[in-house]
Amino acid sequence: MKTRRLFALSAAALLVAGCASMAPTPDYDALVAQMMAGSFRDEGIAKVDRLKQDASNAACSKAQGGALPDDVAEALQQAALKTVRMPADGKFIGDWREGEKLAQNGRGMTWTDKSAAPDANGGNCYNCHQITQAEISFGTIGPSLYNYGKNRGVTDPASALSRPIVEYTWTKLWNAKAYNACSGMPRFGHGGLMDETQLKHLMALILDPKSPVNQ
Amino acid sequence: MKNILLIAALLTASGAAPAQPKSAADGIAEYRAMLADGNPADLFEAKGEDLWKKKRGPKNASLESCDLGKGPGVVKGAFVELPRWFADTGRVQDLESRLLTCMERLQGFDAAEIARTPFGKGEQVSMEAYAAWISAESRGLRFNLPQGHADERKTFELGKRAFFYRAGPYDFSCASCHGQPDKRIRLQDLPDLTKNPGDGIGFAAWPAYRVSSGEMWSMQRRLNDCFRQQRFPYPGFASDVTIALGVFMGVNAKGAESIAPALKR
């Protein structure tokens, strides 16, 4: 009797196994989570908690480079927009010379960097963007920012006329996902990568009419 | 006479015309061509072949009967079919993880300990040499990873998801840099690894000797530095994610000619 039951059980197990092997799609979400969790370890400032995805990164990963459904993209952009903090003193423009230094600096946030504080971070801007004409070693993943302010008619960044483009630019730097849900650009303000002063210097680099960017 | 002089002058001028300012990429290509005559990878290849045949490890055995996928001891052509599924481990393995298996089973080394060893130290130095020689034995051959086993297909799917996995302080994934054609970081051209980027490009160009650091880098080390720049935590040597990415890139590179071990700036 015992044996017979065992037989019946193994027959059932075989049946289940048979069905499982015919199952068209494994549970990839679970398998990916398992793979990521088992493949990385902490090193310096780069801890495994960095693998955790927020709603934005989860949705954009899943899209695999494709477009998100309109409603999903819209909701993510609205949520990103809400994270943006305008400068506390109402001033948006710093020193373009400091901005150029930050734009050139590609350091920050790797496991070989000592500190994750904003003052240890560069802007990494030239990695992806053309900015001044003098710097020929620029990347092409992002659009050219040469003449950024000039092309948008900014003659006085403090004027009421320039206000919309100034606020748009600040928002883009603070949280690039506010205008493009799966933008490839890091969220410099939202992610705590740059502080207000640094962001103002980058603003000056591309918006100040005196900056070489706008010559 | 005057006319002849003028023509001569024009000819000289037009003859000089090709000396236009070279693009940075041209300059780099020229620099690589200059170096290619004496790729220091040769030295690593020779060392790898020597080590392969040498009796080593606690069991004092060579790797000559190691099965890299085409049968015990077959090295030629093995590299362009890796990563692949192995019956004896029941796993999909890339070159480095397969070498770990052989070093443990044949020679008695502790695979986990080698995997934990930093690049450029201890048995990781042997690993660089093996990778250089084994890849060189497939130089000129075309990538043709098997996808017949269900685990190989599953690993490709996992690799694709790993490739597009965005996270970390910069929201980067592999695709941030390698998901579109004709892009650069600074002046560095970036291969689009979501498809076959061409002969000797991307997956078909590693392992490689890096002139800037004077080191021989296997694909494992290449991926490790990608993850560093992606601002991710530290990937384990031969960890599942690295093998899955190898399958994704390798299958995408089907038909691409391997030039490994290549020469990089």
C-alpha cells in the first residue's frame, strides 16, 4: 500500500515536472532579482542597496530601451516634477568658470571614490555633451549644449522673460526624469549628487551670456 | 612658363591637401595601428600556453584535459562558443568560470578563493594568461554561441534583462552607454552591444591588452570596470550576472570575427 502510494506520488510529481518544463516562460522578474542579489557585494561607498530600483528605474528597465506607455510615462514625470526644489534664495546663476570645472570633472560615486558627498562629485557633463567649443573631447550620448542660452534667446538670465527657460533648465538638472521619464541623465539634485551651489555653477555655464558656451 | 609654374604650384597645393586636421578617432586608430605590430598580449599568450601544459596546484596536474566545451583538451575554436552550458556542472559558464572549474577539479585549487582574489594577484595572474592564450587560439574565427539548451536560452534572457537593469546613484544600465549605435563617451567610441557591432568590436575585442594601464584584461575584468563606472556595487568574479551578460553579448555578436586578445588604448 505504502509503495503504491509512493508510486502515485511520483507519478504526480512527474506530471508536475512535465508541465513545468513545458511552461513557456520562467518567472524572469524573480530570476533577475535572484541573479542581481547573488552577484554583487559592497565595495567602499558602493553598497548593494544601490541595486534597489525605484518606480522610475524599474519601469525603464522593463521597457528595455523602448517607449513606456503614455500614462505610465506621464505619471512618472509628474512624480519627478514634484521632487524639484527651486533654489532657496531664488538665485539660479552661479559662476560659469566653476561650472566649467565641474563639467570637466568625471569623478564621483564609484567604489574607488572615497566620499559620496556632493563636493566629491564632478558633473560628468562632457562625458555625454558638447558644451564649450574649445573642449573637443566631448561625448555624444546627450545633445550638444553649445550656445544653449544664446539659442534660447537668453540675454539676461535674471529677467522675467528668461524665467521659464531658467526654471526648465534647473528642473532638468535637478531631476531630468521630469520631462522625459526614461532620460539617460542622472538626477543630480534629486539624487543628492550635486548641491545647490554646484547646480548654480552649471546653470551659469550654459545660461550666462558671458560664458564661452554662449559666445 | 608662368602657367606651368602655376599648375605646379596648384598641384603641390592639392598634393598637400590630404593633410587636413585628422579627427581624434583617426589619430587613435593610427596610434593603435602603430602599436599593433608589437601587441604585448603576445607575451601573455605564450605564458598562458606554457602554464596550461604545466603540472600545477595541490594535485600537481596540468589543464591539458580541461573541457572548454569542444571536448577534453580541445582549445582551438572553444573561445568563440563561450559562454555555453556544461553537462558536468549543469551550468552555463563563460571562459573564466569554466577555467575555475578545471583548476579546481583537475589541479585541486580552491575556485572560490581564486574568484575572491583581486585582479592581477595570485592565480588571477594565471587567469589573465589563460584567457589571452585560449582566446588567441580562436583568433579570426567567428562567434557562434550555442543556444540549443534551455538554460542557454534562459541565460540569454537574463543577460538581456541585466543589460537594461537601471539602478545606482546615476540610474545607469549597460544600455546607457551601449544601447545605441555611433555614440561616444568623451572621444571613446561606444559599441552598440544590443546587436552585432561588427568584426573585432565589443564582445569580439576582449580579452585585450590595455596600453593605458599596462594590463591584460579578460572579459570578467572588462565587465568589472563597466560596473564600477556604472556606479554599481562590486560584481563577483564569474558571478551569474557577468555570465548572463556574456551570453547576451556573445549571442548578439554571432558571426563577428574575434580579434582577441586585442589592443586597447
